[in-house]
Amino acid sequence: MDFAEDLKQRIRGVIGTEKDFVPLHVPEFHGRERELLIDCIDTGWVSSVGSYVDEFEAEVARLSGCAYGVVVANGTAALQVALIVAGVNAGDEVLMPALTFVATANATTHLGAVPHFVDSAYDTLGICPERLRAHLEGVAEVRDGQTVNRQTGRRIAAVLPMHVFGCPVDMDRLNAVLIDWPMEVVEDAAESLGSTYKGQLCGSLGTAAAVSFNGNKIVTTGGGGAIVTNNEALAKRAKHLTTTAKLPHKWAFLHDEVGYNYRMPNLNAALGVAQLEQLDTRLAQKQRLFDAYADALRGLNEVQLFHAPEGSVSNNWLVTLVLDPAHAKDRDHLLQELNDAGIMSRPIWTLMHRLPMYQSAPRADLTQAEDLEARVLNIPSSAYLGAREGAAA
């Protein structure tokens, strides 16, 4: 049996054969979603204010290990505003992995800052601290307590550790680098709700963080995001900016700066409240699914099931396979075979510096990211697959 056929059979053994097509990750609604949405309609509170907005903000903060949450229209908006309140200005540079979803770079660009791409680590798929240190030693210097890119003259204001597919970045090693290279840490926690690093929830590991509730995330509001932080002043500013920077007044429209209409409607927040009530169940199902894949793929030497390193717990948002280097050339063939067989699979993102709008952005040597780009793929990861009989090991 060839590798592609063997892999297909092993995956089918986990996800079942009863469906002709199995998506990568689907939203699921098994709780009070309908009840809370009808309540919004019946009471008329469907727009950008309402009790569910307040409740959702509080719960998102709690489940991110933070004191404050501000919910917004999508994860990209959340990331943009998180950077702003953390002190990133137009013209600054922001360090981020080249191996990330495009929203990480887009959010930075939207506020007039410049993405600066760095390499990834094999053990987390996120920023590689050692490679980052080497890069900064080659291109940067510290002036008056700030890190400056000697080649461009721009301040490097922040680093954006993105927790890829729910696997936390090694924050201790990253923070050790930042002792010598001062800048803010803003987490791209879009994919990592429920993940922990050494017992601490993702979202609480930096100055502020952005979370996503897109339709394919572990819980969804249809479209939505949140800024979470333990800094009350930053949370208040984020709320002010995302609600058009309008000053409180009984009737007058008074705005004190250029703000954004990034508000999340009460309807979406109601959906989110019901979804968060099921988070623990989803996490348990996804762990069972991961364990079932681990059993099924054991002994298949051509591919490795990616897992979080010791000390970290991933939410297993997307189950990830890493091809043996000798089989990197087979990636596209495998993707074709799996998708033709009704097993939705996809490669990891195209590296940011390969996209036309970011080809001239500053970047480090990206040897490891380029290697991972060629060898990583995702397979069906919906929580319901972990609820199937026999899915748990």
C-alpha cells in the first residue's frame, strides 16, 4: 500500500466512512444559541449594545485569564486595536512570524505600522526565540530604552507571538530575548482560546491579546473577535476606540479622536455566550480526537502528528501533520488525494513575504519557516469527530 492510500485509510478509521465529505472544521450549536438569539429579537436588543455584549466580554476575559475584555467585529480588528493600545504607532515595525495567517500582517498594516517577519520554531510552529535573538543582534540596536532597526531607522515597537493552531509559543524563551531587546508583547491568540502555557491561559501572556471567533474557530460568533488584557486603562481605551471614540452624553454626538466602528452586535454576543458555555466540552472532544489520530497514525513513519511541547496544553484547534523531510515533495499529491477522497485537508499558509504586498517588508532569514511551509498540513478537526464512539483512545 502506498503512503497516500495508507494515510487515507488511517484518517478514515478515525473520522468514519458515513459521510462522502468531511470538512476541516465546522461550527457546532448544541446549547442555548437559539434561545438567546430569540431573546435578542424579542427584546429588540440586536445592535451594538445589550446585556449579552457585557456578559460575553466578561466571559472572554475570564477564559483568557484576563480581567478585561472588549469584543469587536472580527479578529483582525481586535489585533489592530490591541496593537494601538499597546503603544504601536504608524511607522513603527512589528515583529511577527512569516508563518502566520495574513490577518497578523494586515492588522499591523491597517494602523500604518510595518510588518517585520521572523523565523519559526520546529517545536511550536510559532516564533523561534533563538533565531529572533540572532536576527536582532544583526539588524537592531537599543537607543534610549527602545529597540531600533539600524537598517530602516524605525522603532521596533512590538512582537506578535502567534499561537499556531492552538499551540502556545515558548514565552519564557521569548521573554528572555526581550530582556535585551525592549518592546511590547501583543499576543495573536486568534486560534488559542483554552490553550495554556505552563498553566497560564493564552491571552494573558503579554500586554494585550487578540482572540478570534470566526466561523471556523473552536467557538464562534459567526464573525467576531476580542481584545483581552489585565490593564484597565488599555481596556478602557480599546472600548473607546472601537465604539467610534464617542464621549458619554445624554444626546450629543461628541467624539474626541478618530475611532472605529468595530462594535460587536448583541446578536453575535448572544451566540458567543451560548458557545462559551460549551467550551470545556469542545476541548475534551478535541483532545479525544487528537488521541484517536495519535493511535491511528502510530507507526506511519512518513508523517508526524504535531503536538504541543511539554509544559504547554493546546486546544487542538486544527490537527496538524508534519511530513518527513524526504516526503515534502509529496505534500501537494497528498492534499489532492485526501481532498478527492472527501477528506478536507489544506496546507499551512503561504509565507507572508511571498505575498505581493509584503515582498519588500523587512525580514529575517526564514530557513525554518520555509521548511515548515513545505511540510505542514491540516486534517479534519471538528469537535464532533471527537464525540464519535471509539474516537477516544
